[in-house]
Amino acid sequence: MFFKGFLVVQTLIILFYKIHPTTATPPILRAQAQLSNLPADDWQKYVRAPASTMISPVRIVSSYTTGDVKNPEGFLAGKGTTLIRRQAAAGNTTAAGKPILDIQPQIVVDFGQNTAGFLSIKFGGSSSFNSTPGLPGLRLAFSETLQYLTNVSDFSRSNNGDSITPGSDQVRDIAVKPEPYTWTDDHGCEYDQKKVCVDGLHGFRYMKIYMDALSVDAPYTTPYGSVTFNSISLNYSGYHGTPDTFSGWIQTSDDNLNQWWFDAVYTNDMCTDIFRINDTEPRGAASPTLLGKVVLHDGAKRDRDPYVGDVAVAGKTSYLSHNIPLAARNVLADLADHQRADGWIPPASILDYTLHLMDYPLWWVVCSYNHYMYTGDIGYMQQYYSNMVKVLDTYYTSITNPNTNLIQKGLGSSGGYGDYAFLDRTGSVTYYNALYVLALQHAASIAQSLGNHVSDATRWTDRANLVSQAIRDRLFDNSVGAFFDGTCGFEPCPVHAQDGNSISILSGVANSTQAQAALDYMSRVMARPYGNAFYDNDGVGQGLSQRVYAFISYFEIQSRFQVGSPASALEEIRRLYGWMATHDPQVTAWEGIGVNGSLYQGPYSSQAHGWATGIVPLLSNNVLGVTPTGPGFSTWSIKPIPGDVKWAKGVVPGPNGSIKVSWNRDADQGLFWLSVSAPQGSSGIISVPVESSTKQVYLNSQLVSDGHMTKSDASDSEGYMTLSVGGGDNTVTVGYSI
């Protein structure tokens, strides 16, 4: 329990009243005693990280076992050895005289949840049959789902240009040696730089092992023989997020929300890794300036490259769970170091930093702001401030239409540029412009914080207001109550997108009437059993009205919390994360969801993507209620937005110490209790829900409002009482009077 000192004092006061029966226990103390009695901290049970970085399979998928296999359970730790054999069927040959083989032996192992790393097999030895040249060959195929588990991996580096394998790994070291030895899947080829090759690191849940030999690997391998296995294990590669590594956590009355929060952290941990050439996206992404550095890759199996847009969500997940801000900083700094002369910042190292995306320089500004606010890294902000100026004042002004004051796709260098979903949008796109406003606002806040860039702050604020007005005037569709996606020629396209509408709300572009109308429209038209689609129709591309991105859904759900609609926010969270948690591979958060809840890009889809982990900031910032308002939580806001959640507690880490929060409520009686411990020297505001104007609010047992009069350091608005406080311990209670 937090705040033991406060609770001891509180208990002593209550005991005083019990010892003096002539004096009744004050109602405020009864309320505090009742509501502060939360369950014990046991959040560790939700953590998904394996106990050790050496992981063994947890089961054999028996329906996939075929051929001559002895003791397939031997692949599980402590279950003995496994033997597989294959030989020519007696007396049977093809017309060409080649022997016909027995049924191919194969086994599928399940590691229990998605994981990523380097496979290791301890062999007991092998032998060949019929004096054939070569030794028994094995092939390995990896998949995140059983649906796409075939004889080739659901994704291989060969899909993106690394040609050493045809989609499956071949066991190296002269196929399987006759004597006992340990094999590891280090990237490369054993012979002639092109024979008996393996991909190296894989992200997967299921692995198929089968006896076979590629013709291109002759004469080193043969499809005949017998192989003995002593054990199989995986050396986990990502951040090993065991309970002792968590600097932040949350626990609520809703067990599913708790589990999904920790599942998302595990997803992000899988993507937090050292940048290495041979397990990173192979399309020209092997940047020497990133080698050996910890980064946030976009996905565990692909692309495995740091993309700045993904960091907009994955970075927050990292800041809120583990004390590894360097993973995000390394990505942001490296991309800024590769800024073009015209101010454009590349989205990733892919294609030698030349992948043309239109929105990602704006995400770099947003992510830099997030990094500054969550970590207080003033050195980073001072070093790369000039890069931010060039992004906003050189690049985006060059693609702004002076007649409309809107960014226009097609102006300057932007004609062939894509975005996070590689969409063929045209004209004045609401999403690009609303994101521009958000970036300008964040940049102005940074400029004000640094203290010597007042003119920049004024210029960017004025421009944000100008663009906001243009969006409202030109891009809002009154006929449906939502912003258009873009323009087709001189007219708006009859299409409405989740991204533009959501970020218009978050940035304040949408007025309160437009915000509520847009949220109602998305609930009415774009809701699917597996989340909210990011388009209302297929005008931009086939199937887009059925596609869900957890990445962009984060911003919609955040906008629902922001306008005070926690019921719809939590309902969407439960549809989206509930779907991913109950469909193969379960646990990890998906890159995207397609028609009927499918994997939207088939086997190519990533089922462990950091950009899909928005439930972490959604719950920590809104349900627990903690958000930085000054760099490094020098100032902060604590405003729980409960919805149907009954209680919550947790920790939000900061560079100068953690903010610890517990709250509980009795909805029937309109009671609310919140206890906060924040670092000394910081300050902030605490906002607590007050359901009735007659309710009384106490700060540290002192009355601040009785429903009729409010002290000067408190204010009442939108169903909340807001109190200004300093660091240290503070407790707010709503409901009873003394």
C-alpha cells in the first residue's frame, strides 16, 4: 500500500474517536478509511516476460505430427529425447529411378506466446540411410499463428530481399552432424555463401521442424536419415521485462484491462532491442549510426526497423513501464541527424533514410515533445531544436497552399509521398493538417519551456490557429458531422477517416460540437467487432472500411477520454484489445486487423507491433489519471476518468521520482477518494469527479468546497473539482462533511 504514513495517522485519529465514545467518528474519516482499503498490490501476476531469457516450448501441437517420430514430447524441457526418421519406401522408385520417400516426419512446437530471438537445438547425433551422400537435412518454418504455419515461415527476411533462404531455415553445420552438438540459428550460410542457410533471429509463436533437403543444398544434405534431439530452446532477444524491471505499473478493478496493459508492455519489450544488421529490415536499413544501440523497432518479426511514427505510441509505452528512455531517444536523434536540407526528416533508416512519407516529420516533432515531457531530457531538446525549426518553417511551409493555408498533397516534393498506411490520398488532407496543428502546438510549448524562443512560440501558435480555422471552414462535412479525409480536385472527397477526425479533436481543431459529432459518427458508422475502422468507406482503397489499426485507434480513444466520454473509450478498448487477446497468437498487440477480424496482410502482418500498445498510455494517463504538463513531470496533472472502473492504483515513473496514485469510489453514495505521492519540488493539479454540486471536497481532511463556497486554490468545472498542490503526499476525499 502507498502512503503508509498517512494511513497510520488516519488510523490513530480513528482510534482516538473509538477511545472517546462520546465523540462520533467524523464522516470524512469514515469515508477515507472505507475507500482507502484497496486490494494488495499483486500486479506482478500479469507480467508476460519469461522467467529466463532461455525459453523452451510449452507444448507439442499434436495434430501436426506426422511420419516416423518417436517421443515428440521430448522437445519439451525434461521430457527425454526425440527421434525422427525417414527412408525410402521399400522397393518403390519413381519412373526416373529415384526412391520414393516415406511420409515426411514433422513436429510443431508451441512456445505458448509470441516471442523473438535465436533458436538453439541440442542434437544427439544423426545417421544416413542407403549410403546416400550428405547428412540428414532439417528445415525450420516459423509463424506467429497456426493459420499461416506452412513449410515456409510466415515472414522471412527473404520476403524483403535477403535471398539466402527460400522462406525457411536449413540447419547448418554440414546438415545435422553425426555426433552430439549444439546448433544455433546465426544468420548466414555454411557453404559457398549460398548453401545450407538460415535467417537468424525470428519473431514467432509456433515452429515447424521437418526433414527435407533443398536441391540447391546438394550434396551437403539429404532428405533421408535419422536425427536425435536432446532439447530445443530460444535465446530471447528483446528487453527482458521481468517484474523487477518495471518502474511503472497499473492495477484496476477490471482484470482484463490489467492483463491487456501488461500484454502491451510485453509486446513493446519484444520490439525493444539492440540494432543489429542481420536481424533488422534488410531493405537498405543497416545504418552504421544505429549499430549496437538500443532502439524501438516497429515490430518483433517485421519490419524490425525504428519508425518514428510508431514511437508516438511505443515511446509512451516505454516511458510508462520501464526506465529505458534511451530506446526512443536513439531513434529520434538518429533520424534528426539524417534531416534533409529542406527540413524533411526521414521516417526510418529503411532505404538508406529515403523512404518518402509525408506525415512522419510531424510525428518526429510530436515524439520529441513526448520525450521531453516524460523524461525532462533538456540536452536532447536543445541539441535538436534547430531541426524542429526546419521541419516546421522550411519543409511544411513549402507544401502549404497560400490560398487555403492548408498543407496540400502534391505541392513541392510531396507528390509521391505516402504515410503510415501508404495511402493514396490527395489534396488538402485533414489528417496531415490536424497533425501539423498538433506539432505546431507542441513545438510552441517546447519553445516556451526553453525560455529563449518566445518569438518561435508566438509564430507557431498563430500558425496553428490559422490552420485550425482553415480546417474547420473547408474540411468539415456538416451532412454527416465529421471531417472529410481529403480533397478530390476542387471538392472534398466523400470519405471520412479516423485519423483526421481523432487528431482534430485532440489538437482542439474541432470545436466541442464538431468533436462530439465526429465521435458519434465514428461510433455509428465505423464500429466493428474488433475495433473501429479507420475509414467509413472504401473510396481511398478496397477494404479500408473494414481495417482497424490499433495505432490510430489510440488517438481516437484518447479523444474520447479528452471530451469526457469514458464509457465509449473503454467500450472501444474492450472490443479492440479483447479481440487481439482472444485470437491467435493472443497476448501480443497486432499491427493491423482486416476484414472480419483477420490478419489484414495475411502472413506478412506483424502480430507484435509497438505502435499497437496504446492501451498503456490510455490507462495510465486517463484511468489512473497521470499526465506530465511540464518537462520531466516538473508539473503534472492527475485526473482520473473512471468510466465503469471502480478503483485503480499504480505508479508513473519520472526522472526525479515516481508519482504514486491510488483512488477508489463508491458510486452509489457519490464518494471518491484519491491519494497521491509526488516528488518534492514538483507541483501539479489534482482533479476529482464530483457528481453533485452539493458534495463536499476535502484536501488532506481540510474542507476546500462545500458545494456553495470554494477556496481560491480550487475550481469547479465539467463535473470535476480541481486543486493546485505541491509535491509530497496529498489526499482528496469527496462526499462527506465533518
